[in-house]
Amino acid sequence: MGEYKMQLLQQRRRQYFKRNNFYSPIRPSRRPLSFPENLKCVLGLLRANGGKAFFLFLISCLLSLPLHAQSDADPISKQIQQKLSIFMQKNNIQGAAVELYVNGNLYEQYNGYADETKKDPVIRKTIFEIGSISKIMTSLLFAQEYDWAKMALDDPVTKYVKALPAAFNKISLRDLATHTSGLPFDPPGNVTTSAELKDYLNHWTPAARNQWRYSNTGSSLLGMALEFSTESDYGDLYRRHILNPLQMVNGVTVPKSLTKYYAQGYDQAGKPVAHVGGGIVSSAYGIKASVADMQKFLSAAIGLPGTPPRVFYPMRLTQSMFLKKNNNEYQGLAWQLHPIRNKTDINELRNAADHPDQIKNPVMIEEIYQRPVYSDNLMMDKTGMTEGFSAYIAVIPARKSGIVVLANKHIPDSAMIKLAREMLFTVTNLT
């Protein structure tokens, strides 16, 4: 496709996004500067400006004041601290972090240890495994390729991943990203490479596709399709199109200079476990991120000012309703979408967090939307888990609010969901 035609198609798609409420301008809000950041700013001015130092000192103090101070007396900060402490004690969690936006204002809380033996505290640089939140990143990469007119939602996976059985001609990239491919939850443990996965799938018959079936296998296959389409390694693709634009640092691998910040993970019994590797699981649950990385990603997922257009528009596509399940939930590209129209909806979401984890159970599909619909007045969320870590992200763009919770212990999804939703609903007055 010629460069001019591709630019024209991008322009038409973005006009469509705006007409269908994909674009919701939000007023700026700055992250409150920490004391060291304020001090560094002031000292720099004093050194550089000599006689003008006092005047500039006053201006710098005024400019560095946060729009919403986070002091010990702040009621939201106190709520976060109390709820997180109780949660950690109840689940015997070694270390945890919360990044919370309320009406565009940022609140942060770090508790416990990144490594219980070394007594390293959890800080903004602490790196966690985010598990299946990686699927959101993979879907965002796919949405970017769609936005750039290089891949289509309904392209068959066999267009990119060759040597698959004929049955896979009917499985689209949309199916892989919305868990409607009929593929298994996980391939066998001895399948670790792309070649082994293709060989395994050559002996697999996809299940009925009138059901939603959560599939790590489908996400791995979507990652392979992205690699074949872009002729790039998944990690490099993620670095160029998500990490760099959002000024994040960590990805599929942790830079050697930052390994000291990589938290030790603990299993459900509290025993240390090995870190998750890369390979074909990277696009399903293999990404690592620091607390600071996830704060930046959360801001982009909400759609706050400063989000680059190359991330903003594709993010909105991932958060659009692609299908409706018969449990009052909608499916985006990796995101789960929930109505929050009234107290009944809110109570259902609170009560759902009390139910046992049912992610492996199929759910009937009520309706499929060929033209996905975006609404900013939904709660969009995703859980993540590895053998030694748990994570959760949720956003409500209409309220400029969202939350990320990270823990270096494997705990049930339901426990993480309950904590995060309770925090988010309380501070946004969704009660």
C-alpha cells in the first residue's frame, strides 16, 4: 500500500474514532513532585542563576506545588494505606504497590519488601511481573498495526503464521485477541518455541467458537502473527512502539543495570520462585514492569494528557466492545469491560470479586459486534498472574480515574480484584 493511501486511511479511521466518541479530551494534571525532585529543581536554579536565585526560587516553589497534595492527612492517601495494609496482612504478601488516579490526580503507595530476605523495600523502581496484563500490551501492538493499515481485525491468522491446519483459516486475529478462537487455555509445558507451538497446533482441533474461552495459547499465536507481520522480535516491537513512546523502561527482559530492582516472587505458600522467562509466553504473560512503568501505562490507558496519538487511538480500539457475553460483561481486545450505570452494576462487580476464580470456564456469547463500539463510561480491567506475582489494572476514562495494584506473591485473582475495585469505587464515589 502506498504511503499516501496509508496516511489517508489513518486519517479516515481517526475521523471515525472521533465521531464515535473515541476521543474524550481531558484537562491536564501533573504528578505531584516528591521532595527530592523539588530540591533538585531548586538547587539547579540556585547554581545556574546567581543573583536571580531568590526570585527564581520562589517561582520554582510555586510551580512545583502539586495540584493535589498527598500528605498523611489526605483522606484518600489514608484509605489506600489502610486498605493495602489489611490486604497484605490477610494474604501474607511480602510487598505491594498501588498507583491510583482520581479525577486525573495521582496517589501512590508502596508497602513491604521487594525481597523479604534482603529487606529491600518496594519503591517506584521495583520491577514486578504483570502476568496476563501483557495481553493488553499485545493487543495494543495489534491495534497499532491496524491503525497503520498493516493488519486487519478479520485477517486469518494463517496470513501471518504459516504451516497451520486448514481449520485455522477460519480463526481471525480478532478471535485471538477476544478469546473466541476456541484454542486451549495453555499448551503443554514442553512447548516453548514457535516451531513447537505450531507442531502442537497441527494436532489440535479448535473447540466450538460460539463461546468465550480464555486462552494463553491464542495470545501467544497473536504475538507470533505480529512478529511475522513486522519482521521484528516481540520484545523489540514492544520496546519501539510502547516503551519508548510512553518513556517506560522494562519489557520482556530486564536490563542488566536494573536487575537489582527486580522483586523476588513468592508462590501461594510464601516460598521464593524463579522469575518467568520469555519465548512464546512473552505476548501472553511474560512482560515485566516497574511501578513507575505501570503508572505511565495507567495514565495512557485512562487517556490523560501527554498520551501520544500513536498510543491513544489504538488504546481506545482495544477498549471498545467487540462482543457481549451472557454474564453482563463485554470483551475488548484483551480488556474486560463492565457497565457501571447504577448501584446494581456496582454491587454486581463487588460481589463478583467474592466468587471463586472461574477464568477457565467457558461463557456463552450473546452478541458479536462487527463494528466495535467505544464508551468511556465503562470500567475496563484485566488481571495478571505468574507463579510468584499478581497484578490488576482498571480504568474509568469518563472519571479520569484508574488503578494498578502489584504484588510479589501469587494470590487468587478474586482477592486482588476485590481490593482494587473497592479502592477505585470508593474514591470515585461509585457506591
